[in-house]
Amino acid sequence: MRITHGLHYMAATSTAITIGNFDGVHLGHRLMLQRLDAHARHHRQTVTVLSFEPHPREWFAPEQAPARLSSLRDKLACLQQLGVDHVHILPFSAQLASMTAHEFVEDLLLRQFRMQHLVVGDDFCFGARRAGSIDLLQQLGKQNHYSLDVVPGLTKNGTRISSTAIRTALAGANLELAKQMLGRPFSISGHVVHGDKRGRELGFPTANLRILSVTPPLTGVFYVQIRLSPEQVLPAVANLGVRPTLNDGKKSRLEVHVPDFSGNLYGRIVQVTFLAHIRAERPFTSLDALRHQIAADVAQMRDILRLPVSA
């Protein structure tokens, strides 16, 4: 899969395009990508995804921006697995934000990307002040001879599948509903970095993952699986949040305790898949009280998974 960046790009061949943030690459996104792929393969066009970095809401109002469901690295990995030929990252800036709907289609999509087919969701808006609509895309398609596929939204249990709905499910610790909308369990990947070693002092050493989101989409203590390599996936207990007993209560961290594991993970990229919610984060009156709670969390995980108790 080819990855390019920038506002100025000239495609070498005709393209079939879809556009969006694709945060989480959920089932609604996957339906759009399937239809894009089917059309592009039949017409020998390049399967192209246009996405944005940063998220437009992070640019307009960073303090109100939603938690990300996936890092750029994870999003690109999903798109590659789904057979996308080319992902172009548009840097969201004042220049892009001020581009009119006509300019976006005629200058960017048609002239630069040689678009012949466009796939969008039925709620797609674009251009300055989100003035561009499906009706305008249909009108411009007739004038400029590109085809348009408008994909209806999917629903799950009466709720439209969207990144916002998945964030709401995760915030409520409803991992099963999030899984149904994503089409897979929610996961976070990242580099293992050095922490403050407090877990080791408590008798429960942890792998600390660097997470970029100031506010993660879920918090608490969870049963997880940690993927150390394609062949090695281990059960673990994870804490995602601000560690109110040990931390200053501001910076979120993802810490994973892998029972009976003693290898060196520093610098490696691992994936943590969230399976079940154990409890919410809460402050403890002492480190001994925290130590006993962590031991109880690990014992409960062992009991559920029928793992042997370590010596």
C-alpha cells in the first residue's frame, strides 16, 4: 500500500476514491471500502482513500476534540489489510478548511487525483463550512463525468454505527457493543516505554505503552490480551487512565501486567486487545490497599481463564 501526504499531489492513473477520517475503521467504513474495491477492480482504477491529519475537530477546537479510536499507524494497518492501494493523508489546515466545495471536487479530486468514481456515506458533507452535499456531488458528477456511490449507514441494535457511537459504548465500558460495531474487539497498539517502575515496586511489573490521546476513549481496569508477536498472544490485566493513587491525575497511561512474563519488551510495538471490564479506576488509601486490589484483579483473571497460580 502506498502512503502519501500533502495538499499538492498528482496521481499517475485514474482513481476510485473514498474520503473520511476512518477513525476505528468500523463496519460502516468497511462496507464503503468493499464497494469501492469492487468498483475499482472491475474498472481497473486505483483504490484510494483520502483521510485527514489531524482530525478536523482537533484543528478547529482541540480542547473539545473526541478521543481517537485508532492511531494513524493502526488505521493505516487496517486499511492495508482491507486491500487499499493508496492512502493519501491531507494535512488539515486553514488552507484546506477554506477550500470551497467546488474547489475540493474540481481542483483536488478531479484534477490532482484523476478521480473517476467516488464512494461516500449518506451523511457526507465537505468543503468550507461543510457546505458541500450529496446533491452537489451528484450535480458535479454529471458535469464532470465521474460516478457516485452513496452508501447508507449501518445500524446495530437500533443505533447507527459511527465512531461517535463506538466512543459512547467504550465510555460506558460496553466492550461487546463496541466490538459489534467495530467488527472486532477494541484494541490499542503502541511502543513499550520506560515508566516510573511503581508496578515493579508493588510486585506487579507492567509494560507501559505510549498513548498519544490526552483523553482515551475508555478508562478503568480490564482483562486484555497482549500481542507480543504474530505468534505470541498472552492474557493480562491492564489499567488505562490517570492512576489516581500514584499519578498526578492528569496524564493517561496504559499499563499492562502480564502474569509470569519476564522478557524485555522495551522499544517493541505491542497490541493490547480489551476483552472485559473489571472495575473503574479509583484512589486507594495506601499502597498496600492498591497492592491487594491488583492481586485480586489478577487472581480473578486467572480463575476466569483457568490459569495456574504462580509459585
